[in-house]
Amino acid sequence: MEMRRLLLSFLELQIAMALGALVCFFVGRVVRASPTYATDYHPGTVLFFLGDVFFLTAPVVAWMLFRNPRWRDSLELAVAMLAPVAAMVVLGELMRSAYLLWLVTAMYPAMSFGMLAYMFYRRDLFSRWRPVVSKVDW
């Protein structure tokens, strides 16, 4: 029962993250259509990277606050999601490589891994969540 709730909680947070990615995609299209920002906002730029980080993290934190109104838990989850990305950025800088292009692709799985690791670490918190769907048949 505990594992099922944990996986359902992970699925809920993944849906929030995917919706954030979708919003990021549409915002990116609008921004890139603007002649003012088109040169600054494209894959491989810091602005694009920061936009991705924001749009992938913010909906997860918002959903976490909706499900559990403790800021500390939401911020811990955000840190756990951002830690693997920060490690890749530091490693990319140390190696002096053009990491921003491949980071766009690697960011989502890295953040998901950090999220899952935090959820297993805080099993007590996520196993108490009731599914949003009233009845789930497995």
C-alpha cells in the first residue's frame, strides 16, 4: 500500500512537471517569435536554461504546497530536484564544455531522479498522501 501511494504521488508530481514543460514550450515559442528576445532565448543559452529550470520546478512546488501546505517540504523537494542539475552545471563548467545544449535534454530525467530520491528518503510524507483520483484500480 505504501509503495502504491508513493508511486501515485510520483506520478502526480511528474504530471505537474510535464505541464510546466508544456507551458515552457509555448512561452519559448512566443519569446522566440519576438525579434527582441529571439537571439537571447534559444537552446544553449543561459536564459533558456533558467527558463527551463523555473518552468519545471515551479509547478511541482505549487502542487506540493497544494497537497502538503508546509513550505519546508516543498523547498526540500525543489532542492532535491535542482541538485543533480547543479552538479551537471558545475561539472560542465569544470570541464569547460558546451554543456548547455545537452543539459536541456538531460535536465528532465535528472530532476525526476532527484525527485524520486527525495520521495524515497521522505517515504513517511508521501505515503500519507491520498490519491487525487478517488479510486485507482491496479
